[in-house]
Amino acid sequence: MAFADSSETEIAFIAESTFGVTPAMPAFQRLRVTSEDLTGDQQTVVSNELRPDAEVSDLIKVAESATGNLPFELSFGADMDTLFEHALRGTFATNVLKAGVEKKSMTIEKRHETGATDQYFRYLGCRVGTLQLTVQSQQVVTGSIAVTGLSESLGTAIITGATYTAANTNDVMAAPDVGTITVGGVTGSLFYTQLSFSLNNNLRAQAALGQVGAAGIGYGRREITGAITAYFEDADLYEEAVNNNASSLAFPITDGTNTYTFTLPRVKFSSRRAVAGGNNQDILAELNFQALYDPTEQTSIKIQNA
């Protein structure tokens, strides 16, 4: 008996040319993840049929979908670039990715090692609903994507003709790898302890008569929110929130050879605080922000890879 071990789980994905259809002879891209909770979801309805024996006559499946999160530690590579493209709904051009309105989907495959016969879970028509990234002092840079898909299927072998490209092997990026964090309107160099943002595509499943799975997965409005924390030295950063200024936020992260630069060209701060919690503590300026469309860059977020 060979029970599946989480430490031997493998995740791979491939972009779909036709929504909800895995390409023939797929060239899967393996992905570095720290955990996963991909699963098939179903909705059921209990029959309300009246019976003389007071029993329940049936449980009917009326809908199904697939959802899950793929947490990761940030590393530079084509696999990560593709995830960014699906989250931002755009395509890298001359090493620059801006948010767009492309309708992207992928097939995600999960493999559990169980000895002679492996178990495969496949999720079709997956769209990226959220992208999260967190940079915290003395930690590695972490993130995650959440997907919504049409369905889950099972298998005990690879898809006929499938090939697999290995995930990137570059170093995991960490807090010391973060370059100068630039906040527009703030002069001088502050010392930051944490920075995070979350992009939400507000996905919705589109149900239809005649099928159990969704007819489609619709996109909603793109919303990007986040937070920054810095040691409180002066009021420059704090005043950006007090005055409701339109600012900007940019920060590079490098592994020594390769660099991702994240830019939110226009942000406003939705809340702020700088309080003394008690004795023997640093006073920190904590600000929450929302990214807005910038007419000059023509986007609310930009990612550069180099």
C-alpha cells in the first residue's frame, strides 16, 4: 500500500487556446508552489419529494466547478511570468506587462505520487481570480494565486503526448533582495518593514440550462489594494494619506541576476495610523492603499522583468 505524501505533489499548467479545452499533446509547465488546495466543487439539492416512509429520496447534483489557491515563494522565471500574465490579463512586451482585458484560461494538473500508479487531477478552464504578493522583513517574498475553473477530472496516466517543462531553478527572492521602495510625493529614503498588495479580478461563474458545469467564467472590475509599513521618522508619508494625494508606488526585487519591478503608477491611501502601542516598541506608519488607473501609463499596475 502506497499512501500519497504531500511532499511529492507536483503542479503543472498549460494555457488554453480554446476556453475549457486542454490543448492536444499538451506541453505542460511545472510550477514551484509551497502548498495547494485545488479541488472540485459541487452544488447539490435535496429532493423535496413527499414519501409515506418519511425518507429522503435523492440528492441531486445541480452544479460543479473547480477552485483553489496556489501559494508560492517568488522566483524569476517563465513559469512565474505566465502566472502574472493570467492575473493581469495581459502579455509581456519588451519585458513590460501591463493590466489588460485579455480573456485567458489554463488547464492545471495536479499529480499525487502513489507508487506504481500515480493519481492525476485536472482542472479545466481555470482563470486567475486573485494575485497576492507579500514582502516582509526577514522573510522570503511570498505570494499566491487563486483560480476558478469549470470542472475537475481524474486520471491515472499523463495525457497522450503530454510533455513537461521543468520549473525555473532561480533563487527564491527575499526581503534583503528588495531595492529602493519609491512612494511618489515622499522625499528621502524611508525604512519599510512590510509591503503587500492584492489584485482581484472579481470572477463569477456563469450558470446555464442544459449543463452541470458553468457555461463560462466572467471577469469583473479589477481591484488592487495593499498596505505598506515603515518606521515613523517624519510626516511625509503620513501626509500623503491625510491630504488624499494621488501618489505612486514602485519597488524592484532581484535575485542578483534577474529582477522583477512592480509599479503601481497611481495610488491613494485609504487609511493610516502611527500609534505608540506601549513601552519598548517602535512607532510605525501603517497605510492602506488602493491602486487607480493612471492615464499616462494607461494601467493600474505594471510588472517589468529583466
